[in-house]
Amino acid sequence: MEGSLSNGSCKSLFKMPEIKFTKLFINGEFVDSVSGKTFETIDPRTGEAIARIAEGDKEDVDLAVKAARQAFDHGPWPRFSGAERRRIMLKFADLIEEHAEVLAVLEALDAGKLHSWAKMGDIPGAANTLRYYAGAADKIHGEVLKMSRALQGYTLREPIGVVGHIIPWNFPTTMFFMKVSPALAAGCTMIVKPAEQTPLIALYFAHLAKLAGVPDGVLNVVPGFGPTAGAAIASHMDIDKVSFTGSTDVGRQVMQAAATSNLKPVSLELGGKSPLLIFDDVDVNTAADMALLGILFNKGEICVASSRVYVQEGIYDEFEKKLVEKAKAWVVGDPFDPAVRQGPQVDKKQFDRILSYIEHGKREGATLLTGGKPIGKKGYYIEPTIFTNVKEDMLIAKNEIFGPVMALTKFKTVEEAIKSANNTRYGLAAGIMTKDLNVANTVSRSIRAGIIWINCYFAFDSDCPYGGYKMSGFGRDCGLESLHNYLQVKSVVTPIFNSPWL
């Protein structure tokens, strides 16, 4: 049935875990906020509270920064050998795997993510990311320089210092470790502000970090709200670097705060409106599956979602028919039900925002092929939604919706497809489906985006740098490019006297 919830009862599908960690984690201890304030974290399946979490504010960020500064300036972490940091990071990864079941439950419960995917993908992926950067921790080195006169020169790569990580709610685990892992490997200390919608798992990771032997003050976790805790991190005079993933509007505020405080460097992974270009030489059924996954994976709450799908006219009609059939068969429901493929949106604000964009699409004259409605009376579920006859000046074609809403468009030529793909202020990702290597090469080099997937989508890897062009931000997560975000290059030069050669 189109747009139906799965039959399983939320309460029957899993046992609600004990929520062990609800306080701020500062200098190796779980503590109340200075103000004593708390906030609710909500179960998006029901709209009901899971737990109350200590609410960090500027005073709490100050305490966390003080702990991180002490740990960096006088503590052992930056002074450990790379091999010793590697040993502790590998222990941290092992503990994640040992606690995988409870971690997967927290990920699904707080964010509405599929429990099966959290257990199979996000949690093991976190351990693998830690291990990748653990392997790099003892391989950080500079270069010997070939100077043009009687000088000996070399470079050092040194940890940048105290880092502020502000992470989003759509991938609480993945983003935590995409940022924390390279910073730990580099020898930095840090403050992590998880999104207020999804604080539970970050606090559990803080607990595991302490068990692994990460020294006090190295990793601090301060849940709170963007305008208070987040703003305090971005503007703090004693934070040396900020890494932020989130919306372009907030990224601009982070950058301004960093510039007007101590001119700290920032890395920004921001919004996207990613195109998927499907040429008429591909298998239509496979292409429809990939297009649907590209927009419905993680209920569309993913910055690289293929929200703009362009299909060449030779296969368009067949493709549209198959796509709609598959969308209507897509099972939406409780994320703990293994038959479900799409859980609830993260909170009511996001739920309402998506439905508002769907109404915009209708008013602006796009054709609604399927979906477009909320599902059920409880929780934040939305039908898979596909629009066609979408003009490029419509809001649903221009703005990042961050939900299960696709804009489907027909094209004729390669040149037309490239022009449409680039007609966006964003440049995070793009997909290409074709059997023609020449087309793949031409299009991949012509699209202004940070990562291009050819005959695949969501093909992430720890070794593959990921980030944006244009208003999708700058800096890279993953790969050794990310490690270099947390390192400074220092040149050291001494004169050479009476050398037989230069």
C-alpha cells in the first residue's frame, strides 16, 4: 500500500535501553551544566521524550576549552609517539565493536535511522575510520627541502592545537569519527558539540574514549544548541580550529565568528543539491533502483542525496514508470523493523520543513507523481515523493530540502545535462550513469562538485577525500587530506657552512 507504515508496533520491536550518559563530558568526567539546565532529546518515531540531557552553554564551552588547552599545552597526548596514539585509538575502535548493539540502538532511537543499517554500516564504519587514522598517526612527517643557497631546510607537521567540532544530526556516528579520528591522530585536543537532536551516542563515545585510555581533557563533549554552545565554539579565542558540518547559512555564521574572533581556520562541509545524470544506454531497472536509493537512503537526510535526477529522453518514459512503481513499494515505518527501508524524519521541525517544500512544489506547478503526504498520526513519517515537470527556478529544484523529495527532469544532450547539473549554488556531489567511457570522462570533469560517482552512488571510503565546491563549503573529510586539516606546516632553516655541495 502506498505510503503505509509497517505493521510492527514500535514498542514490540526492541527493548528501550537504559540511557546511561546524559551529562556533559568535560576533562574526563560527566558533569552537570553550569546553569543546571537540561533539554529533551526526542524519539522521532513517536515525538515523545527519550531522556533529558544537560544543556551546555558558553560557560560550559569555556570549561571544556580550558581542559582541552591544558591537555594540549601540558598533557601527554600531543607528546605521545604516533605509535602510542595509534595503540589507544585501536583500543577505542575495539570498544566500539564490543558495544555495537547498544550503539546501534542509540543511533536508530535518537535519529530515526534504520537499526539494521546502523548496526551493519555506521557503527562498524566508525571503528574502521578510527583504525584508518590510527594507522596514519605514526606516519606524520615533513619534507627535506632543496634550498637554492647555503641553507638546510625542512618542514615539520605539528598538531594545530585545540579543535572545535560541530557535527550534524543526520549521521551522528559517522560524522563524529570523520572529524574526531584525524584530529586524534594528529595529536590535537578537542571539544565536540553534537547536534541537539542527537546527543546520546556522542556521550556514549566519550565514555568509550575514556575506557580506551584517551587522556582527560583530550576529548570533551558538550551537547547544546547552535546559537549558544555552537556560537561559543566558533567565536572562542582559545580554539585554534573549527570543523563544521551543517547548513550553508549556519556555515556562513561559523566562518564570520571565526574571522572576527582569533581568525581561526575553518573547514566547512555544507549543503548540497546533487544531480544524478542517467544516460539512455543504461539498464533502466538498475538506474531506477539507484536513483531511488540516492534520494531515499537515510530518509533523504543526507547532504549528497541525488535530489535532482536528469534522465535522457530515450528512456525517460520507461524510467519514470519504473521509478514510481518502486517508490510506491518502498516500505516506510519503524526503523527497528527489519522490513522497513525508511524511518521517520529526525524531528518535527524537519518534518514540517519537508512538507512545506512539497506544498511549494505543488503551488509552483510541478507534477506530483507519487507521495507528498505525511504517514500516520504519530511520529515524523513522510511518503517517498517524486515531482516531474520541474523548472530550474522552482524552490524544489534550487533549495536543499533534506528529505525524501526528488525532482525528476528529462534532457536531450550531454551538453544540456552538464549545464543543468551545474545550475546550482552547491557543489558537493554528483552521479553519472552511462556505459560510455567518453561520456563518463567528459561529464565527470565538467561538473563542479567535490565527488563524482560513476555507475555507483554513496561510494564513500575512509581513503577517499570528500567535500564541496562553491557554497557546499571547503576543506575535506576522509583521506589524508582530512588529517592535514589538523596539522600546521612549520619550516625550519639553518645555514650551512663550508659544505662541499648544496
